[in-house]
Amino acid sequence: MPQVVAQRFPPPQFTETSHLLPVPTEPAVRALWLDYLDIGVLIAALVLVSWLVLRRRSRSGVVGVGIFSVLYFGFWRKGCICSIGSIQNLSQALFDSSFGVPLTVLAFGLVPLLFALFFGRTFCAAVCPHGALQDLVLLKPVKVPNWLDHSLRMLAWIYLGLAVVFAATGGGYIICQYDPFVPIFRLSGSLTMVLFGVSLLVVGIFVGRPYCRFLCPYGVLLGVAASVSKWRVRITPDTCTQCRLCEESCAFGAINKSAVDAPSQPRATDKRRLILLLVLLPVLIAGGIGLGGLAGGTLAGKHRIVNLAERLQLEESGAVQDTTDASAAFRAGNNSIETLYADARALHHRYVVAARWCGAWIGLVIGLKLLSLAIVRRRTDYEADQAHCLSCARCYRSCPQELQRLGLPVPETPKPANG
Amino acid sequence: MKPLSQTIWKQGSLAVAIASGVFLVLMGGLLLFNQAQGKVAGLVQSTELVRLHNELRQRPQDEELKQRIRKLDLQLRQNSFTELRISHNGASAMIVVAGLFLASAHLVRKQRQKLPDPLAWGPRRPVEENRTRLKTQYAVAAMFGVAAVAAVGTSLQAVRLPSPPAPVQAAAVRFPTSAEMRENWPAFRGFDGSGYREVAAIPAAWNVASGQGIRWKTEVPLPGMSSPIRWTNALFLTGANAQSNVVYRFDADKGQLVWSTTLRNPGNKMPEPKVMEDTGLAAPTPVTDGQRIYAIFANAEVAALDFSGKQIWCRILGPLDNPYGHAASLAIYQDRLLVQLDQGEATSKLVALNTSTGQELWRVARPIVGSWASPIVVEVEAKPQLITCGEPWVISYNPLDGSELWRVNGLGGELAPSPAYTGGKVIVCNPGSDVRAIPANGSGDLSTNLAAWKTDAGVPAVSSPACDGQRLYLLTGDGQLSCLDPGSGQVKWSHEFKDDFYSSPAIGGNRVIIVSRKGVAHVFENADQFHDLGQSELGENCNATPVPDRQCLYLRAGKHLFCLEESAPVAVKSPEK
């Protein structure tokens, strides 16, 4: 298929003048050592942040690394290479054996996950430029109601499913296309995406890291890995005194309250609800599969081949009388329209199948989330939610035990109040 | 820190935060305003520039217009790059100031930070927390509902692709034999495009007024420059106007209009191509394989109909942009309908459609500026070749897969005469220059090879050559008829008719007929010397090529389809409707 290549601006029209058009040249390939440098910086930053969060318990250190990440991975490397986007490369490689993944992409995709398995989401804390940027703009955090927080977090799971569908089917990298912060790092981009990014930052002044919490598909994977991490953020360096001072210290709603009042035996209503949700789980999955099948046809339209085939079909049937750049280029080339239609039909089918899987995934995730909410855990202490904690180290200094450890004045603490 | 310096620090950071915040808002607003002006995209989106470019196409020599375009182009470029620079500098400044704002705002926040007061929050309420948990469950479940609504909503805009072609039943595939094709007249200028029928009865003369020599005469409802084709007792014709493309079947014996079918493409749209009056909307001649009739019109609507008039398939092969209007007739080889669409160097192409389904089997781009000539399918050394002409190439393709067999450079001008094939040579007309014979058994680019012969005698500009293997007839637009030896290119004789001609000569047995644009037919002997046999008038203009048949001659004139025979009753028969 011929590529439709257009100069950013039309070249001068009159070749009879002495003006010579510069010959387009391909930019040189980036030196390999710079790629290795990126990987080295990533690993060094992850080690440093993990140490700062888990050993030094230093918020200022985390902020310092965050500023570095924004400058290096953000403004210097223009937001690319990016761990969030690497999901797509890895997905495409999984479903397309001819697609190769560069070492840098592989490292940026897997190393933060590996660190999350051992140290929690220290990547989110300060290494990810997207997260670090949002962390820096958080000035006056407001608490998002629990019901809203939990339900909005589902968006990230859905986004992850869609991103994998599009990447696996060759339809494009939607995470990159709709990345809100890369246009800011590059000082260039479509007005819509710039406005989206700026809006997220403005919202982020009050709502802690809206992109990380509610949209980031990589955060979902990191959360899963972090939930079984060996070492984790502990709010108190000693024993929790149930003082509740840390209760509102997390700007991201990632502190689980103690549940000392939980009944020793599950109540009958809770049992019934649990059984109902267990029954509902396969229904949600089946519903997701059905809905995925419905949406698959539309998602397929985002693929350039399917889109072109649909356009040509409209032109062939006379439903439209003009042509697009793509359809004109196709017609000018040595291309078979029936081959295109056949390719488009195959892709369409692939999208429908992938969308069904995505629907099943969404049904499963929401079903499991409902189940997890139905289970009352018997916590004795205030704990960081392992999956949602972004390891920002904000909560440490809300704990009087921590202040005592640091030799700082300890405020008067109220008696444990559990209702 | 001393209280005074503490106050200064506190007030200072607040002032910096406010000042930088105001700057950010103002600069952001300015950049947005700048963007809204559209100056950055002005160069690529300037309607004025597009308008001037279009004007330049009409007046390519207008120096003043060129100067205006240059001036506007330069101005737009300058604006565009200036605004880009402003945007970039503004955004850079915003990033720096945003850093300052955040640093000072964090300082202010830190100074004003208060310790949490759990006592003020009151005691925890397990019942309320339990209720919140339930509410959260409902909210999460609602997300599934949102996703469901989104999925159903998007499904309304699902992609609609053409259905895969139905498998063709083996029994339905039967290709007519060469003998059957020769016995009939299945395409423009006959089976192989030679304009020749071995056994035929071309009447020497007739009289429209008295009806002598006219077996029947039937009105054709819609106009068209296309010629009739015949298969057994069915005559097919096309006609069109701005609203309809129509295929007609006439009874070849009695002249009745058996059926007329208006094509219906899937989108039920009727693109309106720009055509010249001389070309019209139905210039291409249809083709048949004895099972179906295939027709194409100026708007690229191409269709297959069965012999009962039922449309089998119909499609539009994309918008055409032909300066005179599409005129190339269809060709057929086995189950391949061959469509030559020469419109311009970037868009000329040759397409093969499956005759049963209309499904595209192959497509090749053609390096052709444009042409109005029709392709022919011939057998060369027992292998099929699809011969095409267009400026500047004669190209031969394998009709099975579209692969190119050979090509010869050198055609120029606006090419309307179709090629002919005889004795292993392809005869092509190069209007205004020469007629040449190209050996058809080569491969690759044969441009440097010498033609078998070349002559500048009587080179046609519109009508196509006719050849019976012994004699090659060439007819120029202003009436010079030349008879050549197809083997050597030697002119046997020539004769000048004081008339204008578009239609091609037709050879039937030992007679040849040519018809002028005014509708005057000349019949002469198919011999090595010119021997005039008769001249008759149709009373209507004529651009179509006559169809000689075993016992008569079919001829499409401006408004009527005629069946002419050597001896006929005096009274004109009006066919029963």
C-alpha cells in the first residue's frame, strides 16, 4: 500500500524560479548508547526512589527525583520512551510474531513491573514523568468520595483493555495518541490534547493525580504487581496507635482504615450479597462478551485499512462523490480493491473477536471489584492500600511515631476513636 | 528564622505565586487566542490561496496572478512561522513560570498547613461506612452500565463493509467458444475488435423514406454513442441521461424493445460526470458472454444483467475525471470483465471484475495520460493478450492476472482509435502521426524495436481500423478512406468521401460499410480496388459502428435502431410494442 506522504506545508509553486527545494533527509538513528543510558537512568531512578521511600522514608527525596524525572524523561526525552505506552508494543509483539520490540521498550515495560513486585509502585512515586508532573501540581488536595474514586478507577482497566485491542490488531497506539502530557513535554501537539493535558493538571491541583488514578493503564498493571509486593509502604514505622492522624493524609485515597469494629462472623446479608455477586460474575463476563461484539464493528473502523475500505465502498456505491487523500492514493496505485475489502473483512472479524475478549475482561474486572468490595477485611491498623498506594511518602509525616523517629515535635494525639 | 524575614518570606512567596499565576492565565489566554486566529495553519488552510491556484489552472500564463500567489504564499509562510515561534516561546515561558508558581504555591501551602484534627471529624460510624461500601458497589456496577451504553451507542456507527462475494457455482461457469463469439457480435467492433464478420449481408443501399431495404426501425428511448451488440436474436444497446443509465434489449428479428433496465447501484446514487456533448453519457459499447450483458457508463457505473434484464450486480468504479467523458468500451475474457479507465497519469488504471459477482479480481495502474480507445482481447500464439492504447504507451497485458506482457512507447495526442489485431501484429493509430504494426509476440519494453511497418497514410483520429486479415481499412475524420495490406502496410487504394466520420468501418463478407456523422452510409466492395456499391441516408446523425449480421445489418442512429437488409418489403414495419 502506498504511503500518503505530504509535506507539512505545500512547497513553492513555481519551479521556474531559482529557489531550490531542500532534499528531504531521514533523521539519523539515535545512538545506541543513549538508549542504554535511558535504561540505566530508569533503573538508577527506581533503585533510588525505592530506597528513599522504603528505607529513608523521605518525601523530599521523592520530590527531588520527581523533578529530575519530569526534566529528563519528560522535557528532555519528550515523554518517549514511556512505560505506559510500552504496553502497546508488548501487546502487539504478543499477537504479531513479526513485530519486534526494541530492548529499551522491553526494559521500560518490564523493569518497573519487576520493581513493583518487590517494592510497590515506586515507579509511580517519582520515576514516571506523568505521575511526577501531576504530583508536583497537587496543591490543595480534596478527598474524592469513595464511591466515585472506586468507580472512576474502573476506567483505567477499560482503557487498558481497549489499548491492548487496538495494539494487538494493529489499529494504532491509542495510549500514545491520547497521551495528555506528551504535548506539554514537547511544547507541541494538537490543541485538543494540549487542552486535555492542561485541564488534567488544573484538576490535579485539587484532585491527586487524576490520570494516574483513573486513566493510567500501566498503573493498573503496576497495582496488580504491587499488591503482592514483598516490601511495601508502611505508614507507621512502629505500631499503629489508631490515632487517625494519617486518615486524611493520602491525597489519592489509598489508605485503608482499620476495621476493628468488623464482626467476627460475616453477617447473613453480607453472605447473601457475596453469593449474589459470585453468580453475577459469569453474567457480567457474558454480558461483556456480547457488548464487545457490538462495539467491535465500530472499533474496527479506527483501523486505517478498514477505514479506507469503508470509504472506498461509499465511493464505489456512489454514496459519496468526492475522494479523500487516502482513497485517491489507493486508486492511483497498483492496488486491488477486492483484496483491500478482503483484508478489511478479516480485520473487522479480528476486531470483533478482540472486542469480545475486551468485553469479557471488563466484565471480569468489574465483577471481581464488586466481590472485593463485598468482602469485609479485618484490619487492625491503618495501612497503605498496596495496589493503589503510589509510594509518594506523603503519609509518613502524618504519623506521630514517624515524627518521634525523626526527632520532630509530636502534636497532641487524640485517643483512639473507633466509634 | 526571624519573624520579620519569616513574614517577608511568606508574603514574598504569596506575591510570587499570585503574580506567576496571573501570568500563566494571561499567557495561556493569549496563546489560545493566537491559536484561534488560525495563522499557524493559515498556509495549509488558506481558502484564498486555493482559490488563486484554481484560477491559475484556468489562466496558466497570467503573470500578474502568479505574482499575487507568490506574494500571498510568502506572507502566509511568514505569518505561519512567526506564529509558531510565538507559540513555542510563549509555551516555554509558561513552563518556566509554572515551575515558579508551583514552588511558591507549595511554600505558601506549607506555611498555611494545619495539623489534622481527628477529634473534629467525630467518631467513626461503622453503619455509615458500611453504607458507603454498598454505595461504592452500586457505583462500580454502574460503570458496567456506562460501558454497556457506550458499546451499544458505538455499535450504531459500526463499519459497513461489502459482503464477501458468494461462491460461484461451478455449473454457472461456462465460457462461450471462439466459434460462438465469432458467430455473434459480442463487443464493440465484434469478437476481436477487428470490425469484421465473415458471413454477412450488408445491403448496398436502402431508402428510409420509402422503407426499401429497412426490415425494421425502432426508436431508442435514451441517447447514446454506443454501438449495438448481438447475441443470437438479442440486440443490446445502452442509453443514458442525467438521471438514468439504461440497458435495452431488442428483438433482433422483429425490432421490438423486449426490456429496458435502469441500473441501480447499491448507494442508489447517480454521480454526474462532466462530459462533452460529442461523447455523451453512454459512449462505451456493452459486451456480452452469451449469459450476461455488461455495460459501463460515463459515471463509471458498471453492471451485469442477465438476458431477462435482471440486474445481477452493479457498482461504481470510483469517480472518473475524464476531460471528454469516459468512452472506452468493455472487453471480456472468460470470467473477467476488463475495464480500461484512462483519466490521467496518476489515476489511469485497468480493472478486471469477476463477471458473475462484480468482485474485483485485479487492478493495475497505467502510466497513461488519458485515452478514449477501447481494449481488445486477442489470442497470440495460443495465449490471450489484452491490448490497450493510450498516450504514450501501447501495452499488452495478460487478461488473467493483469501482468504486463509487453509495451511500446510513442503514442501521442488524444487517443481515440482502438487497436486492431491481424496476422500476429497489433495495428495502432497514432493520431496526427502514423499508423504502425507492432509484432505481438515480444516481451518487455519494445520501444526501441522497429515496427513491422509504419505509414502516415490516412491516419484516423477517432474511428478505429477494420481488418479481415487481407485488407486493413483506415478512415480519417474528414473522410479519407485507405485500404492497406496488413502484412506490409502498403496502400492498396484510397478514396476520399466528402463527409465527416466518427464511426468505424465494418466489414461483412465482401462488402464494407462506413457511415458519416450526418448519417450517410457508403457501401463498397471489400476488394483490392475501390468499387462503390451504393450510398444511402439514414436521415439521422450517426456515430455508432454498424453491426453486420448473417442476413442483415444493424445500425444505431441518433434516435433509432435500424435493421437493414438487401431486399425488403416497401412498407416500413413499426415493431409491435
